Amino acid sequence: MIALACDHGGFEMMCLVKTHLDSTGYAYKDFGTFSTDSCDYPELAVLAARSVANGECEKGILVCGTGIGMSIAANKIPGIRAAVCFDSFSAVMARSHNNANVLALGARVIEAALALEIIKLFLETDFDGDGRHGRRVKMINDLDHCD
């Protein structure tokens, strides 16, 4: 199951994302928003991120104007490794090297076709958990418990 959340700036792109996920057979849970009316993206990002952190959802996709704000909010949740991706390479590296579990996209900075390609790569790329990548992700996870 994929957790979805967007703000008003990402609503139109999220509609395309849901159509894409429907056509490729991915199940998802949509945490909103459900219109282009102005909303507070941190609340929505946190709802989706918590569902990934608690295991209800396997991964998450967040969409706002740039992807930056939602990724910052999501990364406040222990266990979340949200990555803003603007190209195919960053999507593959976010998964394979950083084991990112939440993808953040910017509807105002990338085209829809590229966003769908990034999503495909993010969902299909496995984490290369051996060696240095696994060690570094463990270090990131340990930061969740810092005072």
C-alpha cells in the first residue's frame, strides 16, 4: 500500500499519480487534500508519513509545489527517509543508496511525464542494503533517537 498526500499546489499532479497507480495495480491510501483549495501541507505530509512509519503503508508519495516543504515535514517522523526527486537518477539513488521510503515531488518544477517515470523507478528500485549503504542508513535511523 502506498500512502499519498498532496497540498493544493500538488492536487492536479496527484490526480495523475492516482490514475497511474490504478493502471499499474498499486493500492494506495489517500490522505488528501482533495481539492485546489489552500491547505496546510505539513498536516497532510505527517499523516502519510506516520502511516509509512507505523507499517500501515509500505512507501509514500507526497506532492506539493516543490516537494521540499512536504519532505521536511515528513522527515520529522522517526523512521521516515523522504527524498525530493527531480530526475530519474535521484529516484534510483534515493531507493538504492538511501532506502528512502517516501518520495516527494514538486508539481511546479517537473513535468507530469517525468513525475510518473520517477514514481515508477522509486517503486521498482530495491535498496542495496549491503555494505556501506546499509551502514549509513542505520546511522540515519539512529538519529531518530537523538535528544
